[in-house]
Amino acid sequence: MTFERSGQRAADQLRAVRITRGYTLHAEGSVLIEFGHTRVLCTASVEEKVPPHRRGSGAGWVTAEYGMLPRATHTRSDREAARGKQSGRTQEIQRLIGRSLRAVFDLTALGERTIHLDCDVLQADGGTRTAAITGAWVAAHDAVSTLLAAGKLAASPITDAVAAVSVGMVQGEPLLDLDYREDAACDTDMNVVMTGAGGFVEVQGTAEGAAFARSELDALLNLAGQGIAELVALQRQALLEK
Amino acid sequence: MTFERSGQRAADQLRAVRITRGYTLHAEGSVLIEFGHTRVLCTASVEEKVPPHRRGSGAGWVTAEYGMLPRATHTRSDREAARGKQSGRTQEIQRLIGRSLRAVFDLTALGERTIHLDCDVLQADGGTRTAAITGAWVAAHDAVSTLLAAGKLAASPITDAVAAVSVGMVQGEPLLDLDYREDAACDTDMNVVMTGAGGFVEVQGTAEGAAFARSELDALLNLAGQGIAELVALQRQALLEK
Amino acid sequence: MTFERSGQRAADQLRAVRITRGYTLHAEGSVLIEFGHTRVLCTASVEEKVPPHRRGSGAGWVTAEYGMLPRATHTRSDREAARGKQSGRTQEIQRLIGRSLRAVFDLTALGERTIHLDCDVLQADGGTRTAAITGAWVAAHDAVSTLLAAGKLAASPITDAVAAVSVGMVQGEPLLDLDYREDAACDTDMNVVMTGAGGFVEVQGTAEGAAFARSELDALLNLAGQGIAELVALQRQALLEK
Amino acid sequence: MTFERSGQRAADQLRAVRITRGYTLHAEGSVLIEFGHTRVLCTASVEEKVPPHRRGSGAGWVTAEYGMLPRATHTRSDREAARGKQSGRTQEIQRLIGRSLRAVFDLTALGERTIHLDCDVLQADGGTRTAAITGAWVAAHDAVSTLLAAGKLAASPITDAVAAVSVGMVQGEPLLDLDYREDAACDTDMNVVMTGAGGFVEVQGTAEGAAFARSELDALLNLAGQGIAELVALQRQALLEK
Amino acid sequence: MTFERSGQRAADQLRAVRITRGYTLHAEGSVLIEFGHTRVLCTASVEEKVPPHRRGSGAGWVTAEYGMLPRATHTRSDREAARGKQSGRTQEIQRLIGRSLRAVFDLTALGERTIHLDCDVLQADGGTRTAAITGAWVAAHDAVSTLLAAGKLAASPITDAVAAVSVGMVQGEPLLDLDYREDAACDTDMNVVMTGAGGFVEVQGTAEGAAFARSELDALLNLAGQGIAELVALQRQALLEK
Amino acid sequence: MTFERSGQRAADQLRAVRITRGYTLHAEGSVLIEFGHTRVLCTASVEEKVPPHRRGSGAGWVTAEYGMLPRATHTRSDREAARGKQSGRTQEIQRLIGRSLRAVFDLTALGERTIHLDCDVLQADGGTRTAAITGAWVAAHDAVSTLLAAGKLAASPITDAVAAVSVGMVQGEPLLDLDYREDAACDTDMNVVMTGAGGFVEVQGTAEGAAFARSELDALLNLAGQGIAELVALQRQALLEK
């Protein structure tokens, strides 16, 4: 018997994805991205300097921070600012977002400035990190457009799109874009980050229960590739607006 | 010459206030409150236990935390979770929100449970703490309704409404509900918290430049009283919806 | 029936106030201030530089820190240095002291130097923050005298005196300068900071139980004004000695 | 032209692996594992209780911590204990080790006790996390043998072996078990964790420079599978000794 | 040529020592001890429970904390509570005070309660740790008297007096009870803690410049023994008062 | 009746001491020192700059850090990096190691560079701090040799050897170089640090139970002097190798 997805979603179907640009006023790029009930606010802030280890290099930097509002989740979690430190999970995710975005940035072309990507989860229903990467790219793109419009950059340092999706084996079936309930039920959970051109940037697969076979891994990678191609199309469409 | 307010607002006029209930899914109460461009997400979470210092008292607890997304502001601020501590300003504000809400709660009637109010600023344009108090009360009200509906409470422990507004002297004129530009220009800044019945819960006035006279203080308190009466009406209206 | 004050003090009477200058050796200003049993050591230290955000401005800075010895209180409290952080209450108080003192300082006239005010409570019996402000002003005055005597300043950057007192409604009666027992019993607690010229610098009123009426607020402000006038006279008298 | 490996190692050849059991006295399992110049001390400590979130479940817990001596590396790094926090990288690695080991543990069969795996890098030359996982499994096995010998367990809760290796594309060629110099030169870096039965536990691939193609990913996974099979054979051989 | 001591003090002469009991109100023991210009407030607080590692042992605990007000010193030092941690020096000193006091306590006779000794330096001029130990013993004695008077203890758990003094070689001459200027000039600095009966509790000697010879060590120990005998006499005299 | 030492060691006999130079690859000096079962890895790292408070002085700095692997001990201790701070004991020990090494360094002759000594306990059986000092000196010597060989120093800034040993009174008998079991049984515990020329650098004696007499102190110092002379001979012998 097959696992029943919410809303009669097909196994290879993304949740409803919505990308709202200009969601807040002040940031150079500000995007609310929704993967079903998961909602992440991604802002891109331009700072005209780089961290100490990059100074004088001529090259820029792209970095990310991730957070979750305490009641984004089913039960309230502690506020990290109040506890006085970010969890290992938070650090892992923000490092992943930063690496993913840098993979499609020509840092030399960016010049000695930093783009800070802040990905804050307003509502969580699985896939917050993949939504964050997908939305952060759009926010970064808007921030770059601001720099281009202001004449601070002559050409875009963005070399390609980047987007991410989760895939998982649930009761023997490969499913695309897991929500929270599906994520809790899955045996293998994989987050895949790919470029617009279809190259892999990150592949992170974890066996939750039993170890997984090469054939399962292959099926999951195929599914992710298809989902990411759709996400990249949606990113590009969103950039056409306004 | 008089200071010109944005959008030709009158000196005693509130900004456009919008209260959106049920803004996120999981919390027992979830309210987006907007005072003009200021947007604060207020959630109320019920936890069926109390902090150690209240245990066995039979009475409940109401507490608040406050945060600001890094790019809620004109220029990006450091993320408190990453720096590893909350600023003095943050702590001061969240203590104020907690005291204000407890002023209209009968903690014994609440029973041994805690209501956590999380006030997170998505976009800042002055008056975030007063918007937070005003929105948190609506969120708390919704959380109490959930408890009543579930039969966990027989009667509401909320004894009155509570709302807050900022007032300030700008170039000799008392102004209601300052936005960021006005706040930066003002000589005296006052945050006032009052109940629906018109009693004072908190009065916090600070001379930014020169000390202020009793007559100025009186004018500001009058203005605040009028503004809070309007806010309480808006809170009650919001509760009628749905 | 009226609340009975300790030592048959009248409702509008300050506790015995003692200001001892030169209490310790090393600081440029060192004052032990006593409000009855409350004893706070206030030192003013001159540092010939300013914090990073003020550098190159030509203007100086005045800042305060507050602490309480672990057994200043009825039962021992944790040492903040051992716990590894200052409480919200401590930060709130030290921010208040700093703002209050800056209100009577011409920072440009001070030049690019910092005056650090350290207010450490040796014994607590209510009103520690108001005693701290009142004593810190005397310490700051002595530090300025040192700078004048050393020829580092040509004229005093202090523009007026500043002092503070607490007032509160206890069983329907407005009382001046609450001690610990009275503070615990009061319905409304207000800390007021005023200049020698009678201008308000800070007004912080909090309803402990029921919200308070405008008439009560007015009565408390009147009482505070009278008490602060007496405190300023005592500050000036203390400066005449030696 | 092909990248030249140190010591004329073939592209699909592991470095010299040495597993020394009983390396220190006190731990229930204590293994020094060497992958070439990389040396990691892995200890397994049994504690007869579980963390709070597992209490009363009847099931046990397996957890890991990772550290690096300050001068394990080419240039000295700060001591994390002195800086007061573990880096994001450290937390990411220790979470990976913990998950990997739990994948081959029947936690119910372990009973309500914890096995703490401490993996401390004495000398680093690339591949410290994969050496740590491979060595930690041997240490955990020895700790379980101690429990079996003491009659605290009737049957081993270990369901299979687990080992890990890094693979990477260096100048277009897939290489097994990268040392530090190779790791710095590689375009794609992948850490793979597999069971003795050949199932995948974790796959973590990262494009360092250009994104990587599916064919490269496939080649790397094949290489990793072969290397891990050899490592599992070496683990089993090591357990035969003494 | 010989080093000239301040105030024509002889080489083997203590500074003026003053012990003021009952210096603050709330603590069970509260002593201001002065060694010349060094002033330390020592309070002893009784808590009717013991730290976790002592629970159920039937025995009590004696522990100490040490602090220095920011402007106790010639130039202002950072406040440890604000920096968020105690320095290594502070921890070393408070561990020493705790050990010294426990050396003259029969912890079983104390019963399952804790005596907290808080030693806070109001003014520093060398020898703060030795003054702290000497004063803390008097404060502890007063706290024990309170327990005896309240019938909580039938007999005193204090087995002897304990006091401490610093000695040092300055320009080839052994000096007793160094002040700050002498401490800065000395080659060897030794802190000695002894009981009333003349037994050694702690000996901590440090070569500041050249290593020191056994003959110097012997001379310093003799001098310390004489000084401590005088301090114990002063402690006992202080206990006779009131 | 006399206390029986492990392995029929005589009262004045050191444990088997082994000094292995070049224990790890990267550090300028790397020494594994063993005092019986106690094993400490001491590395010396040269950094071509000094801490802020030494800059521009022309002189160098020598500093030490100390750590213990979590399972170096009989039962696992918390990892200090995970707890987020170093214990008071750790700080006390690393300050002692630093002072001891600086006592035999001519910091001016070292030039503006820092030697970092990292002493990490792999296995603990008493005397870890004395082994650390003894081993750190050999590691520092090797680091200096590297600097001499590289022509960065013309002459060695090391003025003498330094070594350390613990001594203690166990059941009335003075014992040299206590192991863990002896340390737990002893009444007086003393750590002594001396130079090759026989001068005292540090003497730290602590009464664990009863206070100790001068005659006991004298006996322990004699024993320590003899033990350290042997250790210095072993250090010198170790430097002859290779």
C-alpha cells in the first residue's frame, strides 16, 4: 500500500510554490517563499565591506544566516537568542545556504562587498532549508539588480540559478518535496541543491531508519533533478514580474 | 514652523493600523499587527506548565519575548542568536510586554499554565514595542479562546484589554504614534500602556534632548489616552471577525 | 486605615540621605550614597578615549554600569559574573543611569573622553536605582572637577544637576522614597528623574496590581518633584564640603 | 595531465590504515585510528543513563563529540574550550558521527544507557571525520564487548559495521581517501558513510568549484563503495586481535 | 641599599589591620577587613541546602566567591559581569579562599547546609586575597554564631582559626604584607595560609623574576608565620567586641 | 604501617618517565611525556606576533593552554568546548604552566613572537600538570631550535631548564611523584617547579585534610628537589636524541 500524500499530491509533484518579491521594504532583496505551508522570509542585504579574512583580496563574499521564529513549529521551540547560542542544526543549515549561493557567484566580479542572506522561517512544514536556498537566490538576484541599477556593478556576478528540494523514500516510494508529516515518516531523507544548468552543488542524503540502496539513491536523485528544474523555472518567472 | 508628518497625517492621528488574526498556522494565537510600515508578528503559545518559581502556586504565568529580524531595519543589524546574547534594549522591551499583558490577566484564573507571547518584528518603522503590546493582547485573547473552546478554562482570565502607543514632542508639538523619522527628530519620547478602562499600566517618558516640562508631559498623556482608546476599539473590532 | 511607614516617616518625607565623597581612593569621583539602609557606591572614572561609535566625533561619552553585591539583599542572589551574564533588570537600570547622566552633560564640551559611572549596591533596601543616579551625579561632578583642576577642561560640561526618587501608591496613599517593604506593598511604583531646574528626564511608572488613574499619576509626579528638589539641595550641599 | 598523489598512491587506493585498540586505559573502548598522517583517538564511554529526552523509553542512546587539538593542523587553531564555543564545522561533524553510529545500533537492545563516542584529532591530514567514524565503530564494538562480558547485555545491539571514506574529483579524476593537499585541490568533495552490508547511511557531496555532473557523482559513489568495503574488512581484522 | 616601605613600616610589620563586624545588615556574617588601604567586604550567607554533588551526604559545604569592583584599582578594570566571565585570576582566588576556609570546618558537624563566603574588594592596594581569607573567617564565625543562637547547631563546626598573609623578597629583603607598590617591585611573592595552631593550609610561592633559593623560602615562611600569628590574635580580638 | 605504592615503587622514586620528541608532525616542538600512566602531549607553536598588550615592546611572549580529553580520566568528564567554558582548575593549571616556562625565557631575546604551549592530557593518572610543565619545556626547546636553525634567532632565549613534580604526605610518609590513587589518599599535596640550577619557580602546597607542619613542608621540598634534578637530567638526555 502506498503512502497517501496531503491534498492528493502525486509522488513527483512539488507543493504549491509561491515567490513574493519585495516582501519587506528596507532590504536590497526581500522575498517570501512558500513551499505549501512552509514560509521563509529571505532578505539580501548589501554591505560595502568584506569579513577580515577576505580584506584586500579584491573579491567579495556571500554568506547566510538562518533562524526560525519560536512558534514557526507545531510546538514552541526555545528562542536561540534567549538561549545564547545557535543550535548545531541551525549552523549546519546556514553553512549549507551560504555554500549553495556562493556556488553561483563569481566573487571577484562582485567586488569587495558582502551579500548577507537572512533566511527566517515564519512557518515550518518541512523543507525549510530547501525553500530558503531557493528563495535566497531570488533575493540575491534582486540585490544584484539594485547594485547594477546604481552603477556599482557593471555586470552581474551571478553565474547561474541555484535551487534546492528535498526528496525521500516513504514506504518504498520516492517522494518529491516532503512536508513535515512525510519527513517524519520517511526512511531516507535527501536534500539536493542544483544549478539551473543541472549541475549538482550539494547532495546530502541520510538514512533515517535502514540504510538505503544505490538504486534508491538513483531514483531520489532523478526525482530531485526534475523538481529543481521546475523550481528554477518558477524562480525565473518570479523575476519577470514588476 | 511645524514638523510635516508623512502622508499628511494630523498630529493626533494614528498610522493605518491593521490587525490580521490567524496569520500563521500552529500557534494558539497568531496576529500580524501593522502600525503603518511597522509590522510585528505576535504569537501566543500555551504551555501546560509554569516556570519553576511558580510551580505549585496554582497560578499561571504570562511572559513575552521580543526579537527583530536582522533586516527589519534600514541597515542590517546583527542577529542576536549569532552574537550569543540579547541586547539590553531587547530585554527591556520584552520585560515591558510581559508586565503589560500580566496587568490584564488574572493569573489564578489562568491555572498552572504559561502563555508565551513571541513578538517578532518583520519590518520596523518606529513604535515596534507599542505595536507588539497591542498585537500580543489580541493573540493572547485568541489563545484563551482556544482554551475555552477546549474546555480547559471555564471563564476567561483576561480582565480587560491592554494597548500601547508612543507619543512625542517634535519641534514643540505633541505627536501621536511616531514613525522612525519622527522618533529620530523628537525631543521627548514616551511610551504609554493603558487598559481598555483607561487606567495606566506603564508610562515611560524619556527626554532625548532637553528635559521636558510638566505641561508637555500632560499634553502627551492626553494624546496617548486618546490614541489608546482608538487602538482598543480596533482590537475589539478585530476580535469580531471570523 | 493608612499604611505605617518605618520610623514614623511622613508620607512625603525622604529617608535619611547621606552623601560621602571621596569614599574610595583611586577613582576621580567616589561617592557613597545612602537612602536610609540603601547604600550604593558610585565611582566616576575618566578614560581618555571614547567607544568606537563615537571616535572622531570630537564629543565625549558618559556611560554607567550597575551591580549588586550578592548579599546586598535579604537573601543571597547569584553573582552575575559567575552566572556569566547580567540580568535584564541590571541592564535596564544601567541604561537608565547612563541616559539620566547624559541628559545633564554637554558631550561636546566634555571632549573625546569617557566618564564611566560604576554604581555598586553594597546594601539594598529599595530605591537602589534612584540612589545610584543621585550619587552618580555627585561622583561625575567630582571627576569633572579633577579634569578642570588638571587643566584638561576649561569649563564644566555639566549643564545642571540630576537626581531621582521613587514614589508609589500604597493603600491609596502616595508615598515618597519607598523602602523595600513599602515597595513590595505598593500598587503603583514610579521612578522619576529630574534636573535641578525641575525638568523631567525620565518618568517610569508601572502598575504593580491594578492600573492607576491619571489623578494618582499627577499626585505621584507632584510628590516626586518635591523630593527631587530636596535631593538636589543635598547634592549641592555635599559639593560644598572639603 | 594527471594529479600526482603523495607516495605514488593509485587513484583508487586507501592510505595506510592502522587501527590500534586499547590505546588508552580507562575507556570501555579506545582506538587510535590512522589514515596515513591523520590520527584520531576514538574512545567509547558507557554511562548507565540516557539524556532527559530518552528517559523512561527503555531505549538507549549513542552520541558523539569531536575535537581537534590546537596544533593537530599545519598552523595552530584556537582552542574551542578557550574561545567558549564549538565551531559550526565541529558541530556538523559530531552530529554526523552520532547519526552514522546510531544507524547500526539497535537502541532498544542497548537498554537505557548511553555510549559516548569522543573523537579527538591528534594529527590532521584530511579525512578526519571519515577516520573518526571508522574508528568510533571499533571503539563502540569494544565497549559493547565489555558490556557483554560483564553480563549487562545478553546480545550485541550492533546490527552491522559502519565505516566512512572521502572521495573527490581532482583535475577530472576520481580519487579515493583524500589527504589535505588533495582535498585543497579538489573540485568536488564527498563524504560517504556505508554499512558492512553496503547500504548507504550518509552521502554528503559538495561542489567546491564548478557544479558536478551525475556521471561524476556516480563514479565517486562507486569508488567510495569499494573503499568502504576495504575499511570494513580492516575493522573486522582489527577486532580479531588480542 | 634597602627598599623603603610606605609610612616607615618595618620589614616584619603588618599594615594597620581593621576588622569591622556587622558592616552590612542582611548577611549572617558581614565583615569589612582593611589591610592598610586594601578594603574587602566579606559576607557569610547560610543556605539550608548543599550543592548537588553533596546531597544526601549529611555533610555541609563551605564555598567562596571573589570579586573586585571595577574601580577598586588604580585604573578601571572591566566588570566581569559585563564581560560575561570571571577571569582565571578571579577563579584561582575564590578557589583558594574556599579551600582555606574548608580546612578549618568540620563539614559533617555543619550539617547539610552551605556557607557562601562573598569577598568583594572595595579598594585594592595589594594583598586582597589574604585580606579576604582573614576576613572571611570572621564572617563565617559570625554566621556560625547565628546558627548556634538559633539552635540550628549544637556545637560549632569551626575547628580552628585561619588567616593569610603575603610575603615577598624585595631587593634581597624579606618583607611582610606587601602593598601594591611593594608587590610590583618584588622578586618572589608568596601567599601563606595558616591555622591558629600554626599549621600550614596553603603555601603558594612564585618567582616573579629570578628563581628563589631555599634559604629565601625559609625566611619568607618564618616571616609569614609570625604575621599570621598576629592576624589570628586580631581576629580573636575582633570577635570579642559587641 | 606504611602505604604501599603501586609496582613496589620506593617513596623517593619517580614513576617511569618517557619523553618522545617529534610525536606529531606539524608543531615546531611536539613531545609526548609519560609519567607512568599519565600521558600528556605537549606542542610548542611559534607565532610571529605577540598579544596586544605586548605589541611594540620588542619582547616576545610564552603562553600555555591545558586540556584534558573527556575520557582521559577514570570516568568521562564533560568536554569543556561543549560546555562553553574552561573550568577554574583548567585555567589555574594553564596559568601555572605559562608562568613556569616564562621563568626560564629571556623574552627580549625571543623577539616579538609568541610560543604557544598546548598541553593536552591523553591519559590521566595523577601529576598531569607537573608532566605538562616538564614536557612543555622540551617542546619549547625544540621550537627554539627550529628558530635557531632557520636563522630567526641568533642565540637561544632559554636561560635554564625547568621541570616540575608533585610530592605529598601519605599516611605520614613523604612520597615523590604521586599517582592518582596516592593523590586521593594524601593529606598534603604539593606541586613544585624548579629550574635546572635548583632555584624555585613555584611552590604550591595544599593541606587536603589536616594542616601540615613546617617539618613536613621541609621534607617535601627536599624530596621534590631531588626528583626535579632527575627530571632535568631526563629532559637533557631526551634532547640528545636524534
